[in-house]
Amino acid sequence: MSRSSVAKKLVAVDEELIEAMPQRRGLVPFDADDHVWRQQLRRERAGAYWFAAAKWGMLGLVVGACLGGFMMYVASTATVDIAADAVSRGQAIEAARSAVEQGLNRQPAPAP
């Protein structure tokens, strides 16, 4: 991280070239049409940046939704076997417990 007190200005490459042009340095008289032309180029470039950002943003959203859905499907299919095994074990334990309890209740009454 830079510790200088002067902030760096980030500019597009086109703006660096415009600043190097003699018209920008005041050597050539100001031309209104040239100014309008530069403003139009800046607007179009800004629109292109926004379009690209929106396109990549929507693409990321769609890819993320598809990837999330796929991963949820894989996770749910992987856990079905584990859940079925747990349910069958629980049923077997309950059946064994009830069989033991019924067996204890069937003992013959003690002889008088």
C-alpha cells in the first residue's frame, strides 16, 4: 500500500491519449464540435462499460444459480441413501425392542 499523500488517478487509456493531444494543452484554439464529439465518445464508452458490467453480472447470476441448483441436487441424492439406512435401522431397533417387550410379557404365570 502506498503511503504517499497524493492519490493516484485511474483513467482509461483513451483519456491518457486525449490529454497528450495538443488541443487539450491549449496550443490549438478550442473547438466546440470537437468538445461535443469527445462528450459523445465518453457517453458511448460509459454505456459500453455499463453494458459489459450488466452482461457479466447477469451471466454470473445465471451461472451461480445453475451451479447452486446442481450442487443441491448432488447433495440431496447423496444423502438419500444415508437417510434410508438410518430409517431402516431405526425400524429394526424398534421391532427388536417391541419383540423383547412382548416376549417378557408372554412368560407363563408362576405356579401356585
